[in-house]
Amino acid sequence: MTFVKSISRSGPRTPIDLARFQFPPQPWYTVHDCFTDYSRERLIAKGKDCRHAWQSFNAFMRHVDPKQDVTTLSTGQIEDYNDARVAEGVTLVTVKRELTFVHAAVHNAHRRNRIKLVPYIEVPDAQSEGRIPLSEEQFQVVIAKPMSPRLFKFYHTAYHTGHRSGAIEELDWRRVDRARGIIDFNVPGRPVTNKRGCADFPITPEFGVLLDQWYAERQDDYLIGAGPSTYNEARYVVRELCGFTDPRLAPRHCMRSMYATEMFEKEVDVEVVGHLMADDPATLRRNYVKFKQSVLHSAAMARTKPRALA
């Protein structure tokens, strides 16, 4: 039996039996067959999470017949898919990620001699504009808006830990050690990838008060509560209720950017910040840090003046 891990409404990362979605056998190698084999052989076999891959595959199969012979995928279909996704409001960076998975699945089928003809999958050359953090004032606006208890807990957890959205949504109470005052963001039994979590994240006194309150009110095993991804609700709150439309202000990841920026502004050692946020310091600087203008101004003014100008 084949399983793909995904987020469902019954809780984060529940196993999904792919056999439920199998089509009657076709006399050719279908798009769906290609995606299923890639998941089994390249992701599941190596202990990797299939969630992002199948988000991409499902998006692709909404526009391309999953029963189509994979070798007959045309350049026109890929171009139409690209245009359709952009028309739906998806960025080219997202389309690039989706088509990268499709490209990988097709080439996996070719390497394993399932197909002889490899369709050309043109992946758009898109670069992220970089994320910018919420300011303290913007965060106060966001957190004051009406939202579900789960999203409210998500934002406060992100504010106090700076961790990735998926890690926060999956965090269960067994990995919150109030006696030692630490949180372990690594899921037991899951291979530690480059998107690891901090195993000894310290709980601040302010966050500890919230954790005690949430623990007393808990209804399941998850710190913020079980449920679907918080992305859509976060997007609605940030974009619609707050009116923050800058595309660089990611609805959830702006919190990680906010945490990283404040740490660097306070001149916390870069290696320590990297350990806390479970990321390479250079990656944090490149993807998340955007200094406030006031900080840049103070840095420029701090330069020593030549004696002739003093």
C-alpha cells in the first residue's frame, strides 16, 4: 500500500492511501502513474515528505487530464498551464516549483525505462522578490483582527519562535517541555533534512504564560490545534482585513522574516540565530532579513568622521 503524507482537515500530515485515487488501468503510462511512481520511488523510499510534491501534482492535474499519456504532454499544454495558474493569482515562483516537480517525475520515469519519449517541460525562470517582515505596528494590527483560535495561536507561536509554518502547525504538546523550558521542533522518527527544527528552543516567560493557558484549554494533541493549513485564513487576514498588499509580505512567512530581522538588528550572534531558527545564517540573511530604515540610518551615522571634518 502506498501512502503520501499531506495536510487534511482531520489534522496535520495524516497518511493518505493513494490507492483510493487510482484510475482503471490504461494501455499507456498516464500522468497520474508518473506522479505516483515518482512519489513512491524518489520521496517515500527516501523518507521525504510528499506534501509539497502532491500539492504541485494536484494543481497540475486540475488543468491536464491525469489519464493522458505522459509522453504526449505538449509544450502548448505547459504554456497554457503556466498562463492559467498566473491568471488564478499564483506567482511565477509557485508555478516554477510546481513544474519542477512535474519535470522531475517525467525524468524519473525515463530513467527507469517506463517511457522512451521525454516530453519537454519548460520551467519558468522566476526569482523570488524576497520576503519583508511585519513591523511591530503591523503585527499589532494583524493580531487584533478577528481570526480563528488556531490562527491566533499560530501567529503568537511564530512571533515567539520564528519557526517555519509547517513546523508550527505540526508541533504537538509532547515536544513542549515546560519543566526544562524548551521546545523540540523535530518530529520523532522523521529524517532530519535541511529544513530541520531547533531541538532545544528556549521558551520565553511571555510565551510560557500563553502556553500554560493553551495547554489548559487544549482539545487535541497539537499546540495550536488540529485543522487545515492556516495559509488561506492568514492570507485573508493580511490581505483583506488588514489591507497589506505588498507581495513580498508573505501571509505567514512574514513572521519568520520579522523574527530574523529583529535578531540581526539586536546584533545577536549569527550562529546563534541560525541555531534558533534552524537555518544557515547566510540563508537567513538572503531570504528573511530586511533592516528598518531607522537602523540603516543609525548605522550610517555611526561611522567615524575624518578629523578635518570633525
